[in-house]
Amino acid sequence: MPGQTLDVARALATHLSQHGIASLRYDKRGVAASPGDYLRTGFDEETLDAQRAIDALRGAAGIDRHKVCVIGHSVGATIAIRLAAAQKWLAAAVLLSGAARSGLEVMRQQSERIAATIPWWRRPRRFMRIQDRERQRLLESRDDVIAVEGQELPARWFREYMHYDPAPDLSRIACPVLAITGRSDVQVDCRDVEQMGRTVCSEFTGYTPEHLTHLLRIDAGPPGLRTYPGQMRRPVDAGALNVISAWLGHRLARAVDATITQGI
């Protein structure tokens, strides 16, 4: 997105490499050098692309196919849920700023939480009405791309995302799961971590750090989108990165033990 460099994936990859964990990242369709049409790519296709990336990683030289895990941030966490439910061989799944409810519920809740940060003189109720109307237009659309208030939106992507409910897939995950959502996350409710813990049947670890935002930065001020530009100029929270690498290191070591046991 123009002017928005979250830098979460690069920070994660750099940190994990310092702890002996390799990673694979890629640009979405139609982004940078990746072929394809970003606006016409659906949510299901994005999930398929992620599955293909995992398949490629498993066959790469120097990669232990028994120690492959998936890490997703924001909507990427939703994709990670889908992958972990379908691929029982995954060693672990890490869900960062993820949701335990349908995409439609997430988007409605986001509008409510953002509206709560808007001063009364900027008409938060009008903001909510506009958001509701735009979501309905996306749900009722049949085209891959539609224009909303002069801006082209990936309508197919939004329809597929809003219709997807992660709860059934969460209950089918067999690998260990780590979920982290900050209490200052304005886009996802940190209480979803507790809901994930009740739904996941495998080993589950959940954290809801104080002052951690959706961008995985620490911000002690009131949660809100207006602080995002300043947050993006700061590094990803080292505490969250350390939790991820320590948790993954322990689970991947256990994955080796499990593989050896199965081979006997």
C-alpha cells in the first residue's frame, strides 16, 4: 500500500535468521516483480499461493521438511489458520494479530473500534454508516473489482474474506499454535486469543501484551489509526520477536524428536 511500509515480515525474517531459522517471503500477485493482477486476486487464490510457497520451501535444499512452520500477520494469520488446518504435517503455526471470527465480523468490529477513536465533531456515526454501506456493496457485487467512492477495490477478495469463518479450521489444527495480539490493537480484538485457545485442540500458547499494536509496535497512547505513520518509523517490538523465536526454537527442536520417534 502506497506510503505504508509495515516491515513486519522483514523484521521477522531477520530476527529468525539470527536464531538459526530460515524463512521464505514473497510478494503477492501483482506486487513488485510478482506477476498477476493484485486487484483481481481472490482470498482463496492468496491462500493457494501460500500453499505453493510452502510446497516449494519443503523441496528446497538445506530445509528440513519435518520442521516447516507457518507464520501469518493480520489477514496472513487467517491464511495461516487455513494452511495449518489442511496440512497436518506442519511443525507449528504462529498467528500474529489474527482473528477468531469471520471476516465480515472482523471488518464490522474494526469499524466500531475505529469509530470510537473519532472525535464527535468528525461524525463517527456517519463513518459507521458509510462503512456498512460499502461492505454491503462488496458483498452484493459480482465483479472481481468495483469502484467505491472513486477507489478501485478487490471486491472478489473482500467477498471471499468476509464469508470465511476460521472457527472450524481452528478446531482442525494438529500442530502447536502461538497466538499474539496486543491489547492496543485497534483492528483485531485481543480477546480473540482467548477464543482461539478454546477452539484449538492442539497445544496452544496465547499472549496479549500491553500496549502492543496491530503493527507489532509498542505505543502507550490511546489506540488509533492516526498513530500508524509514527509507529512505522519505529522497529517491530523486540519483546514480541523474542517470544516468537524462543517458542519456535523449542517446538522445532521437539519436531526433530518426534520425527526420530516415528522413524523407529
